[in-house]
Amino acid sequence: MAIQVKEVRDKDTLKKLIQFSIDLYKDNEYYVPPLVYDEIATLSRDKNPAFEHCESANFLAYKDGEIAGRITAIINHKANNTWNQKNARFGFVDFIDDKEVVDALFGAAEEWARYRGMEKIHGPLGFTDFDSEGMLVEGFDRIGTMTGIYNYPYYVDHIERIGYIKDQDWVEYLINIPKEVPERYARVAEIVRRRFNLNVVRVNSKDDVYPYAHDIFKLFNVAYKDLYGFVELSEAQIDYYVNMYIPMLRLNFLSLVLRAEDNKLIGVGIGIPSMSRALQKSGGKFLPTGWYHLYKAMKGTNNKVLDLMLIGIDPEYQGKGVNALIFNQFIPEAIRLGFEYAESNPELELNSKVQSMWEGLDSEQHKRRRAYIKSLK
């Protein structure tokens, strides 16, 4: 039977698009499923404020009447204006190991983008830099994180076969948490605190976080503005991410660095206990029992892995050791709570400022993921 590609036009089929990925990796010990309701929100025009400046189409490929692949084509008009490009994006992509399925699936996304005047298509990327991005090209034998993409090795073979080439790489590190705060961090943290007159704020409740919440994402806007594909978040998007992320925080691993003279937020670090095993047990569903696994991972004492979700430093203070203040707070808490490892999450391979944070720590670059690009002309 010929491959059929259909655009998703209703919520029931959208749920099937998301479930296909979970089913495809059902017996894979390294794949971490997303929470289905979060994925639905991301792909829904009436829920995701990115649609203020984005348009998209979701496609499913069918073989012998069964779903065999999925892909989302996206145009982020704000990104194109920011970077002076005519690029489409592809993301949320999964497929069986079948040449005809891949050709038909990407063909549909490319034709959709070409019809709208786009000159190139790149990905995997989402609507914003806070969506999962980058195809895994190294580290297939390592469990993913809740923010990362896991894919089979054959994805790489197929996407390169159909003409996509490397555009950017991200790398990820696994860091052994030391038994005590390295003297270097403690010394540099104190020097930086005094030299720049900085304070590290510790919050005691979620309610105490909200006065800083919007400033946190505004800081990410300026800290990340020059990074590949990044687009400044709007006020509506900031509200969306505040509501998504603040309830997830574990306050032991929220570090807020303020300038003393005016209380301006100039640095933030966010870490959470790894949700990977809990998401695997939940199958991507919060109910009926998924909530229990997630709660236990977040609050329990048996979780040995800390995910370093986000670190942002005001450009004026980048490269000046502010990160030492953040880690000087994180490391003692990690030791006290029994964590043994930390996952860095993706960082651009050319971002030496970020990678320098792991110098002096026992770390291993254990994953690599890639954004591919292809001309549509």
C-alpha cells in the first residue's frame, strides 16, 4: 500500500500523533516520554501563546493503514525577522525505519514550507528555545532528560540521506557531584560577591518566587539573545512559562543573584531532581498514577540525578564568575540531599562560556545533538 500523509486537524488525531512517539519507544530503556497534556498544549493554537507569531502544521504518515511517522512544520515569523531569514522549522518528528515513510513525511513538511515562501528548513526545533530541540547523534545508550529529544540512530541515516546537513550542535555533560564544595568555587564566589556587590537570595516558599518570576524570564531574554535560533519571549509567553515552571521548582535548587544597590536580577540557576525514570513509569500520563511517580521523584530521597535545567547570566556579568555563586549554593544542597550526578542539558558546542562552568569538576561529555538544515530551492 502506498504511504499516505495527512494533516492533523482535530484534537483526537493530535493525541494519536503524540501517542505514536510513546508507542514507538515502548520497550526502549533510554527514551523519556513527554507529559501528554504538556505536548498537547504546545501544539495547540488556543493554548500556546507562541502562535501569536508562529504558524504550523502537524502531519501523520500512514503505512498499511497504521501510523508510521509524525512531523510538525513551523514558521516562526518573529525568529525570521530577528535573524533576517526565511526559514521553516521541523520538530516533534518520529518515524519507523522505512525510506518511503521518511521521504513522504519530510516531503509534506518541506512542501508546506515551500508553498509559504520559505527558503530553508531546519530542525528539530520547536516554537521557542524552551521546547525540545536537536536530534541525538551521540549518546544513544544514555537515558534522556525530560527536556531532551531521544531518537533511534537510524534517524540520523535517513535525514542525511534526504539532503539535510549539520547546522549547529549541542553537547551535554554528566557531572559527578563532588563530596564537598571545591575550594575554587567557594573562593571565587566570595571574590565575585564582594567585587560586584551581589547578593544570593534564598526563597522559602513558592509564593516567594512569584515576585521574581517574570524577571527570571526577562533575564533569559537578554542572556540568550545571541544564541542559535533564540527569539525573545513575549509577555504572554512569559506568563505561560511562569505557570508551567514555577510549580515544578524545588527551592533548594533555585539560585537568584541580585545586584545589591538596586536589587536587579543578574543571574539565575534552576535545577530539579531528574524526572526521567518517573516519566518512563508514568508513560507520559499524569493520571491515574503518573502523579505519584513524579511526586516521588521530585520530593523523595532515592533520586540520585539532578537536572541543571536553566542557567542565565546578564551579559554584563558573563565570564566574571557569577556562576560560582550559583554552584556554591547548589553543591552543598546536592550533597546534603544525596544526589550523586548532575545532567547539564543541551548547550551549544561553540558556547565556551557555558562549558567552562564544568572545568575543575569530574565531568563527561556524554551526549551530542544536532540541528540539521536543508535548502528548499
